[in-house]
Amino acid sequence: MNETASRYSRQIKLPEIGQLGQQKLNNAKVLIVGMGGLGCPAAQYLTAAGVGTLGLLDHDKVDITNLHRQILYTEDNIGQPKAEAAQQYLEKLNSDTCFHTYIENLNTENAISIIEKYDIIIDGTDNFQTKYLINDACLLTKKPWIYASIYKYEGQLSVFNYKNGPTYRCLFPKAPKSDVSCEETGVIGVLPGILGTYQATEAIKLILELGDPLSGKLKIIHTLTMQEQVISFQRNEASVKNIINKPLTLEAVQCQVNDNEKMYLDVREPHEQPQPENKNIIKIPLSQLGDRHREIPNQKPVYVYCQSGIRSKKAIEFLNETFDFTNLINVEGGIQKILK
């Protein structure tokens, strides 16, 4: 038995896979958007299974808060781009897999050109704006994509745009007013591992045309009770045509603040929604406050907000202790508390 046959012998023995199925895996090209808690296990299992080409896209760097759930990284990787660190780990797992890294955000300028190079897209993101972008770009390039979302102890999973099946917008036609991130609410570390492994499973099924993919179905997992349910939904042709007939754009929520006279500081990431337009809003992500603190007025009240009030509280503590600010007020409850 040669080295390749030996490496994959346990799955080649499965009559539904065999040598032909292993060759399909080797010929497959899968893009993972987001190398966090979902992307790490998905990438690990697809690499181990012998998927020939993996794209790893993430603009972020490894942080110590990632390590309890993002299992490709160690303390030695802190400060390193996630896509780069993931590639280094995965190359040691399987030297036969070809990796392409993208240390950037997915956006309207690059989405089509990147996605069209791959057969299947896996969503490892934590914000609805990018999920809608993935959906629309996959629809325009006729690519299936595998969705997952996590919240505290619960997760969701589905396959969209598979063989003219339902899309993300068929299930979620209207964008929510806010994102809910792990940083804001917390998450049990094993949850993204479970969902990311399920995503890898669905990808292998699509590559091999094996079993019953979760197209037109939303799988919901509750880890505290270990109960699962599956909800069926249909393709909405009007929604699909609406995307096909317009340029690729970012999903946005239109909103306004209650008081246009107050000065605000938004410490969220640029992709987070909603994004009220107001001349009195200063937008500086939490991680950039040290370099950009001089942009913040210190002679009048400034209301600091994020999605829930957690990051904004940290921002105020940092600015007060490091730069002697005394005029910052936390918006308890987050951005929804200041919107009309």
C-alpha cells in the first residue's frame, strides 16, 4: 500500500468513498472565511481528510482570548495573523494539501474574485453583514456555502445555494438590528468546535455527493440539554432574483441616534451593525484607542458605546487609567439604547 492509500485507508475502506471518492477530495477546493472557533476545526478535519486545496481568509491576529476555542493556535502564535498561523499548523498535518492565505477582510471588492476560485465556501464569521455578503457572492458565482452561527451554548447549521436550493436570505430575509459576538456574550469553548466539525462534514458530503446535505434545513443544537432540532424552509425566488439583478453591496441597517447634539464614541469593529450616520460620532475600534486617543474630545461629555456595553466599559477604564480622561460616559446596554 502506498503512502497516500495508507494515510486515508480508514475512509477509503468505506464503500461510499473508496479510491474514487478520495480522488474527489484531493481535487476539491474549499475556502474558509474566518479562521476563528468555527474555521479552525473545519480546516483541521478537511486537511486531515485530504482536501486538495484550502483557502484560509482572516484579517485578524491571534489573541490570548482566542485560545480557549480556536484550537489551531498556541500561546506562541499570539500577535500572529490567524490565517498564517493556521497554515503553519495545517502544513504539518498534511503536506499534500495546498494552502492559500488571505490576510484581509472579505468585502465587495474582493469577494467575487476570491470565491469564484473555490468549489465550496465555509462561513466561519461572527457578523451578519459578512454572512449576507458571502451569500450574495456565492449566488452570483453559483457556489454552495455552509453556514454556522453560535450563541453562548447554542448553534445553528445549514447549507445554502446548493443545486439551486434555498439561500441565506430565504431563511433570514431581513437583517437583525445588531450583531451578537462571542466577545459580547461569551461562548462555551467546545461549541464552535462542534459546529465547525459539522461544517467539515457537510463539505465532505457535498464533495462526494454523499448522504443528505442540510440544504433547505436549519439544524439547531442546544449543548446544555444535547437536544437537536431541524427546521425546513423553502427557496424564495423573488429574493434570489433581487440579488442576481443588482451589484454586490454590503447589508446595512438604517438608523438614527436619539440625541443628535450629544458626542458619541463607537468602539466597535467597522463591520458591526447598525451604523448610525451622525457628525457627532467618532468611530475608533477598541484595539486602536491607544494610538488614536487624541481624536477624542476631553472637555465635554462623550458617550461611549458598543453592542452591549461590555467593550465600551473596558474602553472607558483604559482611557481613564492610561490617558486621564474624566468625561467619558458608558452607554449601558449598548447601541440599541441610543437609537430612535
